Amino acid sequence: MACLRIWAFHADFPTFSPMTDVAPESLSSLQYQRPPLPHVQDAPPSDSIQPATIPSPLAEKVQETPLPKLQLFILLYLQLAEPITSTVIYPFVNQLVRETGVTGGDERKTGYFAGLIESCFYAVEAICVLQWGRASDRIGRKPVLLGGLLGLTLSMIGFGVSRQYWALVLSRCAEGALNGNIGVTKSMMAEITDHTNRARGFAFLPMIWAVGGTLGPVIGGVFARPADRWPVFKGSAFWTTYRYFLPCVIAACISISAFIFALLGLKETLPSVIRQQTGTTSPPAKDVEKFSAGPEPSEHFEGGVVEEARSSPLQTPAEDPPTETKAATTTSIMQAVIPPEDEGAVSLRTILIPRVLYPILNYGFVALIDQAATVLVPLMYSTSLDLGGLGFDPFTIGLVQGVGGFAGGVTQIFTFPYLHRRFGAKRLYVCAYVMYFVIFAAFPVESLVTRRAGRVGAATWVLVAVQWTAYVVSYMSWGCIFLYISDGAPSQKALGLTNGLAQTTASTVRAIAPSLASSLFSLSLERHLANGTLVYWVLCGIALAGLVATRWLPARLRTEGTR
């Protein structure tokens, strides 16, 4: 029996799909009147029309887009300011606290007061960072970055000339407030890259942190107390009085040079500001991963996921229409399914979805334990041998941290893109995260070996090397979590707010970590808890909780599904 095929039009998405075959005699009951087919020149008879799919440009394999080298360089140089200003004090902060007299001569209490100085930086940053992110979504990325860098320069100089404990705390708070714009750099990184080169672009961020983690401690360790080490500074009353000003002013010079680079060469990336500057009204081009299929239907529009765009083909005559027709059709589809860029304001509620919150939870864990390890390294290394430390001076501490940071940066930039492609974000993140157990477990072993030998010998240095090798591998967790956070942003307009919330979370736990780790260190020594090693096992327990949290990370990034 001859059958007619009824074509049904779905109003919620511009596609046609075939329905079931219906006998001719049933047409009268359906009161169906066949609409005229669109006229196509040289089209075959209607009986021969078969469903066909327009080749989608989104399904084609695309080549990796070259990274914008100049903009990438300037952005990474701006990012360098945070790790340098936050870590430059670590080699000498414990000696500086003792010299202020606030400990009353009791070396075991150093951790309490040093931890407060280290924590207040991130506490104030946590308060300010979300507001910096909101501001960047409104006035643009560049003005926010410029203002933060200029203020950071002044506050760093203020720290260098502070001699009282309370003045150190206030200067450190100012540094944190003005460093709160650091989340904006991650938004800009996502905006100057696309899905083909985003992993490579974000691989530079942990590398830059590693470089800053290298330069900061080296600057702090080598240039602290210059009157005691460098002949040119000997005999100067200024350098004798302000013994830690030189490393602070060097860090300030890096910040002001970043300000100059950004002022002269950095281009704005916020689409709404770009349209205002150019006088255009059309929305910017969307990245291809925003059209890739996603597993979460609740993110249909908010997550930028349009599953039907790939799963429901357009039904057309067998012969392809002209190229212009296909281009116009594709454009109309995109305009139909993608809301305008300026449509509605982005609220905090918009980003409170699992695909954003779970990566931020994991970001909080990795920031907490990494900051705790960063604080414990100079604190334990500078503590005397009879109290369970290694008795290193600031110069040695700075060199050890500098070499470890350099190795981490080199490893990150040359291996992360390949390992990410080979294993995926989740497996690589878990493997890198596990290394923190090795880092914390190495501390009590180093203390035990050094105490038994009565000095820092070859065995101690081997353990230090193993500890820093694990630290180098752990750096890769940062690149993975940055990719997860940017991948989870529900829309282009919410990218700044998403990174702002992530940076707020990281800054909050970083505010807790220094006081937690250093206070537990001092408490373990004063009360002789677990033979003075309780702090390390508590941190291992927290790291274990973070390992459990990795089970909630998505198995794949949305961008990984497009390859």
C-alpha cells in the first residue's frame, strides 16, 4: 500500500523530523492538508525526496587555533604578580616575626604570628575577589587589572618599610585586597582561547604560578638582610634598619612593570565592552564547545549546551542547496538557539549549578593543602634541629623553593598538554593530587633522619629531593582544575562571575591554611603531640577528604567531547 510521509515541524527548535507512516484513507479524519514543499531548482520528484543531513561545520574536526602570543605573554606576566608578592616573604617571615619581639623570645610561638601574616593576605583577597569579578563583567577586564596592579605596588613597598607587627599585618591585608583581581586573568585566558587551544593556554597558568613560586622565594631569600651579605649595602643605616625592604621593592618593581605592559599592550576581551568600543551591535562569535552535547539537560541554555543542534538533522531535499543557503540556515539556527549576549543580567544564582560547584569544591581542597604545604616548608626548614626542623637560613630556603618551583614550571609547560590529551582532565587531576600525601609524609621522615644524624646529611637531602619531586607532579592539579572551572561556566557572560566565585573559595581556604598549618605546627611542638608530628597527619586527613571529593568531578570536560 502506498503510504504518505507526514512531516512535523517542531516550533521549539528549527528542525523537521519524520513521523510514522499514515494510510491515505485516514487523512480525512486527521483533516490534514499537506503544506507546499519549498521550491528548489532542479529538485527531484517529491516521491524521491529522502531525509538528508546538512553537514554540520560543528561536527568537522578543526585544527588547533594558534595562541595569541603577545596577549598571552602580557596576561601571563600580569598573573606573575600574585605568586611573587604572596611568596616573597616566606623565606624571611619567620625571622621577621621573631625580630619584632611579638613572640617574647619563644621560638615555638613563631607559627602563631607568622601564620596570621600569611593568612590575612588571602582572607582579604577572599572578601574582595568576587567583587573584582563582578566589576570586570561590567566595566571590563583591563581596568580592573590595572587598578589592582598599581595598588599592589604601593602596598608591597609599605610592607618593606614596616617594623611593627601590626603594620606588617595591615600591609599584608592591603596586598590581599589589591590582589583580588587575580580571578580576572583566568576569565581573560578563557576569552582569548577556544576549545582547540584552551588546554594549552591554561597549562601556562600553573607554569606561571611555578615561576612566581620560584622567583618569590629566591628574591626573598637572596635579597633579605642585604647589609649582612652584600658589601655595597654594608654601613648603610637604611639597609641596616629596614633589613627586608630590598626583596619587597623588587617584587613591587615586577608589579609596576606588569602595570606598564598591560596599559600599553593588553587588549580588552569582555564582549560587551568591545562592542561599545567598536560601535557594533552583533554578538561575538561563540566557541564551538558551547554547541557540543552535554549530559545535563538542566543546562540546556544556561550551560551553553544545545544537544539538538547535533542530534537532530535538518531534513532537506537530497541535493544540497547552494552554499549561501546553507550558511544562512546555519546562522539562523544559531541565532534561534543562542540567547543574545546582553539579554538579562548574570546573577550569583545562575552559576550555582553542579557543573560549577563541584570543580570549585575541589579547587578549595587543592588550594587548602597546597597553601598548607607552602607555609610548612619554610617554617619546618627554618626551625632548629632540636625542635624537629632542619635549621636552614633564609638563603637556603629560598634556593630550595626556587629550584623546586623552576622544575615544576618546566615540567608543567612541556608535559601537561600531552598528559591532558592522553589521560583526560579527571585522571590527571587525581594522579597529581595524590602527590600531596607524599609531600606531607616526607616532613616527619626528614625530621627523624636529621635528628638521628645530628645534622643535615645526604639522606636528608635525598628526602628533600623526593618531596620536591612530588611537589612538581602536584602542580598539574592546578591546570586541570582551572580547565574544569572555565568549562563549567554556564555562559560567556557568567565567566567572570564563575572565576570570581572560584577565586573567592580559593582565597578563603588559603586564608585558613596558613594559620591552620602554622598553629598546628607550633601546637604540636609545644604539647609534643604525636612526637611533634601531629600537624602532618592532620593535613594528610584533610587531603584524603579532598581525594574523596574528586568522585563528583565530571568524567569528561565538554570540550573533550568535541575531539
